[in-house]
Amino acid sequence: MENIIIYVTILLLLELYEASWQKGTNFAEIFSNIYNRYQKGIFQFFLSHPSFYFVLFVSIKYNIYNFWMMTILFLKFLDIVFKLSIIGKLEKGEKIWEILPVPAETQVNPAMFYIGAIVYPVMLYAAFVS
């Protein structure tokens, strides 16, 4: 049981790290932060998503392939693919307002960034106990 709490806490900290570098007041700022991270190098971009690798490690180490674990991995994978898709379009010269279905100046509630820091650790705990 103590290992579960340690792993959930580690995931919480990793989620807080990811939220911190992506945070912005509107969608344009958020994707600007993501694009700036990508411009520093593709490896830095991938290393900026440590929670995906951590959950993958925990899944393989403990041989957990239940619904909760697969959901976490799937959502984390989709998150990275979505960001890379947006980056690819930005690299081709498209503007952020052409890519997003909402205006780029739309304000984002700061609490939105921390939803993952709540949801993913809870799901990891559920993956361990189910």
C-alpha cells in the first residue's frame, strides 16, 4: 500500500511540473509555450512529458493493464499527439486562430491546468486497487 501512495505522489508532482510549463492565460499563450518547448529540441519536448513515461514504467513494472491504466496511457498519448499535430501546423505557417476551433484569445481558467494533477493520480490509484 505504501508503494501505491509513493507512485501516486510522484505522478502528482510530475503532473504539476507539466502544468507549470504549459500554463498561460489564453489558448495562444498555451500553444506558444508548447511551441517554444518544441523549438528547443524535439527531445526536450518529449522529456517535458515525464508523467507518460512514468505511468508506462509503472504499468510494465507491475504488469497492470486494466481499464484505468490503459485510459491514462491513451489520454497521455493523445495529448502528446495533439500537441505535435498543432506544432506541425504551426511549422507550416498556419496561424493559431486557423487551427483552433475557438478564438486564440479565449481566456483559460488557471484551475484547468491542474485538472490532470487530480484526475491522473486518482486514476493511477484506481488502476492499482482494481
